[in-house]
Amino acid sequence: MIELLRRRRTIRTYANTPIPEETIVTLKEAALRSPTSRNRMAWKFWFVQDSELLHQLSHSKNSGSAPVGKAPLAIVIGADESQTDVWIEDCSIAAILLQLTAQSCNLGSCWIQIRNRQCAEGDSESYVKKVLGITAPTLRIEALISLGYPAEERPPVSFEDLPTRALFDK
């Protein structure tokens, strides 16, 4: 696991290589196996491969969502807030597990925050729901993850370059 964490980097540019169906099935399983508070499983995942939808999703924020437009796959992560008060945490756990699973499959990924963000058409959540045809009022969108084979390799950050954030005892 630590080797996976060491290698994982945010990837915003992707090679023009399709993701095999068996890899997508692996990502789906990782999402659906992610833990949730009280095992509520209120999350939902939209696997988007359609190039027109990906293009539309690339406009889901004023800045930072462009990688989706050139990715072969994006996974939109949301949950029904009427089923759990910790939907944000549950979606976030699923998102990072998706990113780590992607890394284990030699895919790059980029987390694109949607909740509490804005785009040219208003708030990002409403925009993403409109693009995907989601009408349920209690369904919230936390983030989307763009995925693909990296267009270029990024070296791991050395441990010595990481800021001192782990404190012990005091």
C-alpha cells in the first residue's frame, strides 16, 4: 500500500488510449466496496465515457475541470443526503479508493471537487445533475474523478520534500 501511495500523483493529461472493460469493472467494484457510515451505502457512481458528456462535464467548474474533456473516463460521485448525514465523508472515502485503485491499474486520475463550487451556469452541482439528467432533489454531487493512462509520467514526491505535518505527543 505504501508503494501505491508513493507513486500516486494527480494526472491531468491523458494518453489517447481506451480503458479496457475489465479495468472499468475493477473500478466499479472498488467504488461499491468502499466503506460507508453504518453501512448505509447511500452513494451513487456514474461512469461517463461518452465524449460529448465528458466535454460538457469539463465545464463543470470555473477552473480545474478541463482534464475531464480529454479523459476517456470520468466517474461522478454523489449520494442521497436523505439517507445519511455523512454523505460527504462516504463519497470522499469512495473517491480516494477509486483513485488508489486506478493507480494500481496504472491509470492516472484527478479529483475535481464539485460540491460548493461554481461554473458559468451557476453552481457546479446543479450543472452536473443537469448534464447527467439527475432530477432527484436529495441526490448531491461531491466530486468527479477524471481517469486515463497518463500522457507523461510524473516522478513521486520524495518523503524529504513533504511538509512536516505529522506531529507526535504535542
